[in-house]
Amino acid sequence: MVAKRQTNYLTHNYVTIKRGFVKKDKMRAIMSPDDSRSLLPIEALAKLKNVVGPKGYITNEVDLAPYLLDWRGQFRGMSPLALRPDTTQQIADIVRICNEYKINIVPQGGNTGMNGAATPDGSGSSIIVSTDRLNKIRHRDPLNYTIAVEAGCVLQNIQKEAAQMDRLFPLSLGAEGSCQIGGNLATNAGGVNVLRYGNMRDLVLGLETVLPNGEIWSGLRGLRKDNTGYDLKHLFIGSEGTLGIITAATLKLFPKPKHFDTCFTAVAGLQEIIELLDRARHRSGDGVSSFELITRPPLELAFQHGKGLADPLAEPSELYALIEFSSSADVNDEIMVDFLESALTNGLISDAVIAKSEAQRQALWKLREFLPEAEKIEGASVKHDISVPVSSIPEFVETAILAVSQYIPDIRPVYFGHVGDGNLHFNFAKPKAMTDKSFFLHKEKINEIVLDIVASLGGSLSAEHGIGQLKRDSFLHYTPPIDLHLMRQLKNTLDPNKIMNPGKLL
């Protein structure tokens, strides 16, 4: 898999930050805790800095910049202070002080999110609590197939730790070289292996969480069966830091695969790709770990903007599937070959290649994982991270493209995704003749068209990226009132002072 996305800006007019850049003159608006304009009590700020010590806080505007901008560059906030605690107790002390003074907290992990959930608003009334120093492996238990890790552990490092135990931690996504497990938990991350292993929620046995009053809830037990009341960990997974700060987790491990069969194939159509998925699951004994849909437009963008990327097939196609079978047993390629030959005979596919080495496998995955970056480089687009029942994917795609194209002729559908679990990154690039500014005037209407169709099919407006700031209004619009009522009751009970990640989700 591809490691972290990297962007370097080397011009002297800009300050390099994690996932974007900010002009120096615009950064002057960011307040420091010593600024007379600061909205936060000086006494409280001093107490907070004392908790973490001189190496554990950031007030300098240049050093603060990476914490104030989301990866997509859509949200830039203000904050006088970023704290970098290195123990759960320090986080508990921070939260207790903030609760006492009613100071808002924005938890932040690797800052790789898509919807602005880890970015403060522009008021300057929040502090940032980063988990990047909370990065220890607490416990390894290969016989129980578990590993206990702190929230700041980078996903790729957890994968490596599991591999050293001859085990697999299956969560895998494009930002795995920089995203942190706490953020994966807070957003219930998905990725490319959900079909076989499930979302983040399915990969957790226990959590440790600091509650909004500063108490520590420790539920790190590595039990697969525990029927003693409410399963409290699920309150915090997917809550985007609005109910507390996840500080550690006990994760499920699996047997390490010994064999991969990976193919890239041209598919005849949308209905055929659904049938192909069904055949793949049956033929492999449900050994399909990934089944990715790729369309030609984003693939062309990857060839245009990426280095060393090549078309795996001789002739272009409108639809492709990247399919991977995996097994912890020693098997051969015959299952994949038989599956593809049958699909070719039945007209489901027109061409295919099978990776014959790990390098070829990685090259195929690099194509898939570069798609979001290529789309970002290309320019303005309206993005949707949606899910519908797998059987409804053809109807959704055809209906949504027709409806949006009728609204804006020459708009460019650019979609791909995890078709095996019904999740599409269903995006639209602007017409080439239209300016970015003019295009974004239509964003709200495009969202309305797409999400109305999603709702009509019983789908979700956020499959794996969460809600954050970007989708909050849509979430409140499309979510049933009783769901919102129950969520608000939980929020009011756990966080009556409303200090945890305000302006996100609810």
C-alpha cells in the first residue's frame, strides 16, 4: 500500500505545513495566548501549559499553522494554543481544567480528515489537544489476537507491529502513513478491506476515553464476549470527539495472509460489476478482501498528475475493478484464474491482468490510492462520500449522473470507491469552460440532487469520512428527528458544558 501523502511547498512566500499552506500575512490573524485579543482566560491558559510542560504546548503562529488547516484546505480556524500531552493523565487534567473554565476543546490526531472535524472554528475560543505524542504500544497478545495501542499511534506503524507478531491489522486507507488510530476510531474509518473485515467499529474490543468532565473511562479489556450491560465503547467510536477524547484502544488482529491474488480488470457495465462481485465472493469462499470500482475519468487524472503510473491494460475501458483475494493458507493462483476465465466467458469482463509479484501488486494499488490526490491536483470538484445497498449502485449512479448533468451540462463525473461495501466516492469535476468560483455557486444544488437520490435508496450521506463541519447541515437535514433527539440527549448528559469539539456533528 501507498504510504502517507506528501506535499511540499518550497517557495519562500509560504510556510510549509502538514497538509496545505497559508500565506504569512494571513497567519497574523491567528491569536497567541499572550495576545490582548485572546478570548480565553490567561489563568486557565497558564494552568494548561503547566500540565504538559514547556515541550508540550505550541503558541507560535508559524508552528500552530499545521493544526489550524484541514487537509483539503477547506477549513482554516483560529486557536491560541495547541497542547501535545504524552499521557492519558495529562489529557484528563487538560479536560478537567477546560471543563472548569468552559473552554472548548478540539481533539486532533493526524489531521488527515476530509470534513473538517479536527479543525477549530474561526472564533479563537477553542484549544487544540493533539494526540501525536500519545503513541505507545501498551500490550501485545498474539495468542489472544489483540494489540493495545495509544491514540497517537500511526496506522501504518500498528500494521507493522501486527506483522512482527505474524498477525494482521486489516484497516488500510490512503493516508495510513500519517493518520492516527484515535482519528480512525473517532470517525469510524473504513478503507479498502471493509468487505472482509469491517469498519473500525468492527476492529475494536476495548477503549480508554477521557470524558468531558476529566474522568478516565478505562474499558481496554480484550474480550470478544462480554454481555455485562451497555457496550459503552460504541458511544465514542464515530462520535468525532464530541463525547470525549479516545486515548487508547484494544484492537482485533487476524491471521497474517500468506497469499494474495490481485487483478485489475475491465468490466462491461455497472450491473456486471455487481454480478462480478457476487461471483468473486462465491468463487473465493468469501476470501475477497477488496473489491474496488475505478472509472476512466479519475484514472486519466492519475496518469496525468502522477509519476510512474501506467495503464495496466492495453485498451481503455469505462469501468474497472481492482479485486484482491487473500488467504492465510498456502494456495495458488488457480482460483483467481478460473474466476476471471468464467467472467470473460460470461461477458462480465473484457480484459484483465493478474499481479505476478509484490511489486506488480503494489503498482496496481498505487493507481487506486493516488486517485484522491490526482483529483485534488486537478482542481475544483464537489465530493460525496456516500453509501447505498450494493444492489442499488447501478440505479444510483445512472440516476445521479443524469440528474446532475441535466442541471449542469458538461459537468464531469469522477467517481470510484469500495463497491464491495456499497461505498462510492461520487464526485463531480467542474466543466472545463467554467471557473472554480462559478462552479462552487452550484455546490449546494448539486449536493441536494445527489443526497436526495441517496436518501430515496435508503443510503447514507457519509459512508466513511464522518460529518465534521462540511456535512453538518446535510446531516441535520436528512437524519430522522428521533435519531437527532437521542444523540442530543447523549451529548447533553456526557458534555453538559458543550466543550467537546463544538460545531461538529450536532
